[in-house]
Amino acid sequence: MKLWLIPFLLMLCFTAYAQTTVSGIVFDKNSNARIARVSVTNLTSGKSVYNTFKGEFEIQAKVGDKLVFNQPEHFSDTVAVKNYESLAIYLKPIAIQLMEVTVKGKNLTPEKQLENTKREYSKIYGSSANPDLLSLGPGGVGFGIDAIYNAFSKSGRNAEKLKGIIDAEYKQKVIDYRFNKAFVQGITHLEEPKLTDFMQKYRPGYYLVTTAGDYEFVSYIRTNLKRYLRRPRSYEIAPLPEIKLDVN
């Protein structure tokens, strides 16, 4: 083989490799900041790579191939390769920082709803605002009138019960506000009736909802999704026995 052919063949190989490689950068759709830990998968070839800490990626692909971008804190996205130009991929974050706005009705946050309820039942919360039997005032230590009223009067005890019901309802609303259908479906991709079934069986507690960060909360949902898909009939209540009445 002539020596002058070697550089020519090397150039052809390099050109062929370059023409089958797609590169680009992944951004957060809301902040336009570069994001890392993104898995890039070519559905046609089955090959996968991770992007760099600078958000940059490079993967072998041809025109017509489909690339899937996955990141734990963002919704996945699929892009078809149309040419070999660099791609700019924008992923929508799963947890969105909402601006505080004034709204009415069911769109109120649980905290705002609780404030409205406290105003409507101001007498209940007012009479139970000081639960201590002993209170310290300008004249020294004395008995708290509100505490004595709540402890010995029927209306005071009823007020405490209603207050407990309101507080328990508030905690359930906090869970519903974060663990809602739109959010869970975006992570699990479940459709009805499986979506409702999953949410009922793996409903998180108040403590988890109020203490877990976005990453931990999404991980909780995905972990339980795997359990649900393996055993979808777990935690089901056995049907009640059929009772036949003898009318004769």
C-alpha cells in the first residue's frame, strides 16, 4: 500500500466517526442553567452515556435516531436526530418554585386554608389559645381561665375536639397539595385507574411530606412504583363476605 493512502484513510475514518456523533448541552428549562447527571440513551442503538458536570454530552447517533434524556430531578425528554449540529436540550424541573399569589377557593395552599378556617372559628381557637392551667401575669402565678374552661365545660371540650378535627384535616390537605395526581403521574406515567390505586396504597405520611427534599420525595415515589408494578394487588382489602338473608 502506498504511504500517501494512510493519511487519506485516517481522514475518512475520522470523518465517518464525526458524522455519526451528536453532541450538545443540557439546560434547566426554568433557570437556563446547565445541569449534570443526565443520562443520554440512543433508543436505536441502545447505547447510553452521562453528560459532564458542565452539562455537555456526546453520543454516537445517526440521523433518524431518537435520544432520550433522563435526570432524577427533571422530566425526561425525547429528541429525534435531524442533523449533526450541536443540540441544546431543555429539561423541565419536576419541582417548580411557585410564586406566592392571592387566589380563592380550592387553589389556596393548605396554610392559607387553615388561616381562613381559624378566622371562621376564631372563638374555638381563641378559647383554646392558652392551654396551660397555670399562667404568669403581672400579679404573679394564677390559673388560666381558658384552660379551666376547656377542661371542665362541655362546650370547651367540644371546641377542642373540633380543633383536633380541623388540624387533622389540615395535615391531609398538606399531603394532597404535594402528593397530587399531576405530580405523581409525571413521575410514574401511570394512567387511571392504576394512578388512583397507586396513590391510595402508597400515600405518604405528613412527616415525610413536610421534611423530605425534592430528590428524596421523588425517590420515595419511584421506589414504591417498583413495588407496585411487581405486586399491584398488595395492600388490597379482602372483599366482604356475601350475606344471604332468608326472607321466608
